[in-house]
Amino acid sequence: MNERIEHCLYLSGLTAQGCWDELDDYARKGIEKFAMLIIEECCNQLHDPNRYSDGDFAKWRIHKHFGLDYER
């Protein structure tokens, strides 16, 4: 598994006290696939490099795409 995705799982509590170990292979693969789909959606939001020269705008765009509030 990708170290960054594993770190996100840790931050979400899924690896706390054996939680990840208690999941079956189907659930683990589903969670990993979910993370990859989120990453792909983020990349799709940044598709036009000429439009997103400001990092703050890119962050706002991703937050907006996922329906999250963005605080600068």
C-alpha cells in the first residue's frame, strides 16, 4: 500500500488497535480503491495547469468539488 494512503488511514483511525487487521481483504481493497478514486478526482480538478497558477485557488477548487468548506 502507498505510504501516504497508509498515513491517511492511520489519521482516520482505521489502523488504530488492529481495526485494519480486523477488516477482510474485500474491505481493505475497497478502502484503498476509494482513496485512489479521491486522488483521481483531485487530479481531474487540476487538469488545466494554465488556469491554476495560485495554490490557494487549487485548494479551494478541490474543497468545493468535494463539498467541503475551505478556510484560507
